[in-house]
Amino acid sequence: MPAGAPEALAMTIASVRLALLLLLVPVGAASPFEDLRAERARLEGEARAAYERKDHPAFLEASRKLVDLAPASMRALYNLACAQALAGRRDEAVAVLDRIATMGVALDAAGDADFAALRGTPAFEAVLRKMAALDAPVGRSRVAFRLPEKDLITEGIAHDPGSGDFFVSSVHARKILRISREGRVSEFVKEGQDGLFSALALAVDPRKSALWVSSEAMPMMKGLRPEEKGRCFVIEYDLVSGRARRTLPPPSGIGEVHLSDLAVGADGTLAVSDPRSGRVYVLGAAGFRVLVDEGPLVSPQGLAWTPDGRWLFVADYSQGIARIDSRSGAVTLLRGPENAALAGIDGLVYARGSLVGIQNGLRPHRVVRLALDSDQARITEVTVLERANPEFDEPTLGVVVGDELYYVAASQYSKVRQDGTLDLERMKLPAILRLPLDW
């Protein structure tokens, strides 16, 4: 039983009822969502305690309840397979592992002692081969450009349609690089300029000639002072002069806030996700306001507006894709095809009537197209556009330019040590990839 594993989708009859409950409860109503989070935490503690004392029946019972309660959790599904194997339910364990492989997810089941009784059996070995086959690269991405510094820890990317310039953010070096149409790299924002902490997500508003940047004092950034840890804000820069126009603090009076991914609508509306609290904010005349409060979203990441601004899609790292009504803030968790792995999506963009997700919460990492129905209320098909690219080292965010996706292929968060320092010997020059979107 791993301490933590990637996420994915596993719908059951009970979880469908739970999903319907979530959709029927108005945002801001007194709080079955908090109860569900508390129940999930309680069951996880119960399962771990049973596992550690080798009470296999109790571990199995808690694991089943967790899959029903958290249908998108790959950890819950994988731990259910562990519990089934330990309880002697070998066929059931293999069936769950096969389902995980069918979702396109590979896990280290071969090295997990919980499956010792299955080793060497034809069915288990077949599942292991199915997972191993997922390491074969799929896709047509090619390198758009490389950055000249290994130690950036790249996160966000934006594009200015006027100049053709790209912008890439650095978490470690707390700066923003500009890459010209000709491929020349320069510093748009120098290290720590304007009080910049780790530079996270980027978004261009071409109508206002603005570059929006979310920034937070992260453990791996240069020069972190203890009193700065966790502080965050959003900065608006002038695209032409590079001057900081304004620095916007998080909304006040609502507790701890983390400003993370950004998206600018066609009308200039700026939305920001908060992966810690589950909130989503939009910028108004008086500063940021809460569009989605705590409750329906667990860990919102990438955001994508529809061209008409009616809907804001959000990648919930734990639950999959949700659609937000831009007028009311009402949240709908999108259903998808059976056995589609929809969790673990970081970057999200809207392109040609579909969503494109950059999925780094599953192994192997991949880029997927999520086709939508005519009402944009359901995912009808999931297509892998890129998988297991040799350039991948935790891909993060992307931007659509014409009919291509440009995206950060190697953030290299895996090279950050526990104390926040970088393992430079294992790092490489980060690449931005470009992928045709020609469906």
C-alpha cells in the first residue's frame, strides 16, 4: 500500500449517487462537501490503521468505502486492489489492476509486497505487461525551443499574439523569461524584481497588452526568508515596457489563500484557482472576489474559459474536470467515459471545441484531448495526444497558439530535494514542446 499514488477515475453505483448529490447541492449551502472531506480523511486513517495492524478484512472494508466515496482517486482504487490481494481475493485484485491498466495508468505493482501471492500467476503477469506497454511513447510533439538554464523549475507559459513572443515562468529563479519569435531568450522580469516570489502561472490579455503572473513564496525559490513562506499575490505587467502596473493581494477575510493557475477570458476577465482551499476567484473592480467557495472542488488547477465566457472549466486534480457557471458560480462535475482517467490534470486549455489536459498526476505523463458534448456538460471521449515523451519530466502548463499547443515539458519538480535545494547534476535544459491540435 503506497503512501501516496496518482489519481484517476473509478465510477461505481454508489459514487454515481454521490456525484449526483454534489451537483444538486447549491454552492454555499451548509456543507455536505466538508462532511465528505472529513469522512474521506476518517476512512483513510481507518484504512491505514487496519493495514498497519494487518487486519486485512477491516482494510478491505475501509478501502471499498473509500472507492465509493472518492471515485476519482487512483490511490483509493489501487489500495482496494492491495486489500483484495491481502484478503485472498486474488481474482478481484487482478481485475482492479487490469482496470487501472485499461485506464492507461501504470503503477509499480510488480514491486509491491502486497501482491506477493499473485506473482507468477498468468493473470497478474499479463497485467504487468499491459502496464509496461504504456511506457511506449505516443504522439507528435516536437521541441519548439529550449531554455539556457537548468535550474529554472519552469511552470507557466504564455504567448503574446501581437509580438509573437513567448513568456516562461521560473519557480526557483523567481523571474520570467521572454523568448522572441526568432528564438532569442531574454529576461522580461529579472530575479526578484518588483518583489516577485516564485513565478507560477502566466496569462496574456492582448486587449490590455498585459501579462498576468501569479506568485508565491515557495520552498524551492532562491532567497526564501521564513517570514515570506506562503505569501502570494498576482502582478500585472505591461507587455511592451515590462513595467509592473499593479500588484494584487489575495482576497481578505476568508482565511488562508493560495493564488495559483490563471486564465483570461475573451472579455479580459481574470480567473485564478486556489488548490489548497478549493476556491476559484475572479478579478473585479475592487480586487479578487470568490466565484466558487470551499466545497465542490478539492484541488483546482488549470482553468480554461469558453470563447463566449459562459463557462469556466477547471481541472480538479482529485476529481477530474468541472464546469463553472461564470454568472452564478454553480459547479458541475463532468461525467466521462467509463474507465477514463480524468484526475491528475494540471494544465488545461480550450481548443477547437474540446479541452486539452496536461496530466502529470498519472504515470506515464500524458496530454489528452477531452471531447465535449453539444451542451459542454459531459466528456464524450478521451484521446491520448502525447504519452511518455522522452522530454517529459513533470509537464505542467500550456497555451494554444494557432492550431498548436505549446507546453512546458520539463518542470523538473522531481529534482527538488526535501529541503528545497535542487539536484543540479540530474537536471537538464528544459524544453517547451509544440503539439498539433488538428482533430
